[in-house]
Amino acid sequence: MDIFEIEQTLIWSEAHFREPRINVVSAEGLTKEPPEFPENKQWMRLFTTMSLTLSDGYVDFDSPTDSGGDVYWYDFWDADLGTPVGEKAQPYDNRDGVYIREYTNGWAVYNRSGKAQEISLPIQATGVESRITSRIHTLPDLDGEMYLKQETGTSVDVNGGGVVNIQDLVIVANALSEAEPDLNGDGVVNIQDLVVVANAFE
């Protein structure tokens, strides 16, 4: 099965399987090298971001050198993207084979377009793998990346009451379309800022 077929199967499964729905992409490295070998890490990022952009599923990536069923954990998976706020299976800038999905703390981007792609984000973000902080990033073909939003310095505890609750949510709701309190750093108070507050409720 090629990558395009895996994509289409994942998209179909997300659309047609009944809840509770758990889709898992299980992949294996292309080389008989150790899990930390660059080609294996790239392949892991490809399948991880495929799952993050096209589904609410999971990914299992095994190195061909594994024996005995041991599972290898990549540091890439420790990145805290938060919860999804963007729709699944959204092409980036209408480009074939490039998908993006926003999360409360960043974006996942997946590229199997056949060439490197320049990705322009609305705010500064840091690539988990590349460690480059910028609004514009270059993503190689057959690769994926997670971009984490930079801290804006604005506390989710908007009213300073010591706890994040409905009062903070009301303040943000009353400031929709204004410049502050812009909790996700995209330049305007919008539904995404409400999601940030709701996810921080104590």
C-alpha cells in the first residue's frame, strides 16, 4: 500500500466509522538502521503528522531492527500540541499532498507533495524537529513537522483571580475581534482564544 492509499483509507475511516472510533497508523522504518537513524526519524515524522492532520487517531512506528516487539519512543512525540481546533484533512494553501491542522498550542504539517514546501504560519512558531523559530518554515518532501506557538506573555488567568474559570472565559468572549487578551498570539481575540481558556479550566 502506498502513502496516498494510506491517506485515503485514513480519511475514509474518519468519515465512515462509528464512534467510538480509534484509527491507528502502524508503520515501519525503511532501513535496517537503528531507530535514531535520520531516515527512520523522517519516516516516523511523516506517519505521525499524517495521523495528526488527517485524523484523531494514533501512530505506531517500529524500526526494522526491533526484535521481540519492543516499542521505541521518539522525543518528537513528547511535544505538547494541545487539543485540535482545526478541521481534519485540510490542504495547506490548496496544495496537493500538503496538509495542516491547528491545535491549541501549534500546528501539525504533513508533506508528500513531491517537493519541499514553504509553510507560512500566522505567528512565530518553533519546529519541534528543526528547532527553528519563525513564521515561515521549509518542510522537505516526505516529511512532517509540529510547530509550537511562542508564548505571548498573556496569562490564561485573564482576571488574575488565581484560577482559570468561567469569569476568564467571559472576559475573553467580551473582547472578541479586539487585540487583547490575545492568548494564542495570532493578533486578534477569537474563538481559538476561548478554546485556550476552556482547556485551562481548573
